[in-house]
Amino acid sequence: MRQSRKLEHLKYSMLLDDGPAAAGFADFTLVHNCLPEIAWQEIDVSTAIAGISLPQPIIINAITGGASDVTHINSELAEFARLTTTPMAVGSQYAAIEDPAVAESYKVVRKVNPNGVLFANLGAHVAPDAARYAVEMIGAQAIQIHLNAGQEIIMSEGDRNFSGYLSNIETIVGKVGVPVIVKEVGCGIAREQAAALISVGVKAIDVGGTGGTNFLAIEAARGRLNLDAEMVGWGIPTAIAMTEVLSVAGNNVDVIVSGGIRTPLDVVKALAIGGASVGIAGPVLKILQRKGLEGAVRWFNKFITDIKRYMLLVGARNIRELIFTPIVITGYSREWLLARGITPTQFAERKKNH
């Protein structure tokens, strides 16, 4: 059942559009700097997550694994990651915990990309020993622990008991031996839950907000369910979730921004608000299918070049300097943040300290 589910997830992720709820980045406008006072060759897009150095700020977020028919997809994604020096997370490895015969669909990633940065992936309910095994399976430098209650309650075969997750995550943090990244899969993380996760030692939080691949819609399509529009659009827009999590993050945790990141400008906005990196999943797989490996690498290189262009246009030599970029927040996002006690003008009035 789990293997066929993996194939159906891929099918519908390719067929269905993003949303319907927006990611919210349209409400965030970077202020142009007509005197950037920097040279193109000075621009540096390197960053770090949980102490792991990354040459650029994009992560290929979890897509698939757990079925023999998707091994070739993970192999191609791993080759793309190798050629672009991009960190990559595998899909949930629980299928291999249940059936070791499908472990090759994950292990292939390390075989193809022996020196790359890889993240393991499991749900928050798993035993710490299973999490440790997932890390060992692919020689991962960190593990993503995913939260997906919205998805599970739409699945007929999904989980229905979500109690004890926080204490289990704390146990995993203490025993797994690599940094733990907690991620939502499309409904977002608010500041209250972010603070709770930080308190148990999580090293990074992936906000996983609305606006990208919608797993509620995917599960509804799989189960031939007619969900109300309110249910399909449930969650926190990515740009808002990012700002909420950053309001409590301080220096204790790195923030990864995912959920509808589709353009270089989305990336720069996410980094300027304070994210350390961004996660992209669906677009990478779609571009690989449409343009092949060479075309996908060309697309990615242009994507990075455009990120640098926007950095120059706001006068930021590196990602650390992006957090001094003034950002004007309007519309629904502004109303939300004001209602939650997060002052939008603090972003609009930023300036470099010289």
C-alpha cells in the first residue's frame, strides 16, 4: 500500500497546480537600492543550516522514495544535486523501515552523490532507533522530521493519533547523532509551535507553508474525495509562517523557507526576511521531466544568477547583509502580522549599521 501511495503522490504532484492558497510573497516588497556600492564579483550566496555549510541557499526538499519504480527518479534528482552542489532531502523513509527491500530507492542517492549534503526524512511518530537507521541508510548529515497532520487526516489509511509528538522529537534530538530539522509539509508553522520545537533542541525549522504542492489536495484526488474549498486552502501562507517563526527564532535555530518558492525573487525575499535557506521540491522534478538533466542544470544556474542580480539591486554582498534590506509589507500579510503583535514597520525601517 505504501509503495503504491508513493507513485500516486508523484502522479498528482505533477498533475495538480500549486495552492489554492497563496504563499504570500506578493505582500512583501524589497526596497530598491540605487547606490548598491558593490561589485558583481563580491556577491556570495553561500549559507549554512544547523552548522552545515552550503554553497548556495537552495535545498531540494523531500520528494520521493520507498518504491522500486521511483528509484530512477531519486537517482536523477541526486545527479542534479551533485552537478549543482545542492543539498537534497529524500522522501519519508518509513517505507524502508517497514520493508527493507525498498531501501535501495533511498540508498541510490548517496551512491550517485557520494560527497553531497543529504537529509534523511521520517515522521514525528517514529522511534529514535528508526531515525538513527534512516540517517545511516543514506549517510545523511541531518534528518528532517516532518509534520503532516493535515495530510494524514485526509488519507483513509492515514494516522489519527498525533499525541506525544513533541516529546518524541525531543528524544530523537538526543539520540540521532545529527542535527534535527522539523518541517511542515504545506500547512505552515506558527510561532507558538516554533517556540516549542526550539525548546527541545531542534536545530532548524522548515516552515512549509501554503502556496506550493498541496498534499491535502493530493490526498483528496487519491481518495476521490470532494473536499470543501476551505479545507483544501487550510494553513498559514509561507511568507507569514516564515515571519512568525523568525519572530521567536533568535540565534537558536536556522529557518528554512518552503511552500510555493517559485522564483529567484521569492528566494531573495525569504532570505531578506531572515531565512537561512529555501526548500524547493515540485519545480525541480517538473523541470527535470520537461528539459532533462542538462536543461535542468542550465535552468538552475540562471536561477542562481538571478538571485545574485536581486542581491545587487538591494545592495547585499551576501545573505547576512540581506537582513538589512528594507521590506514593505502590505495587504493580508500586514493585517495578520499586526493582529499577532509583529510590527511590519520594523522591516520597512531597516538600515545597515556602519
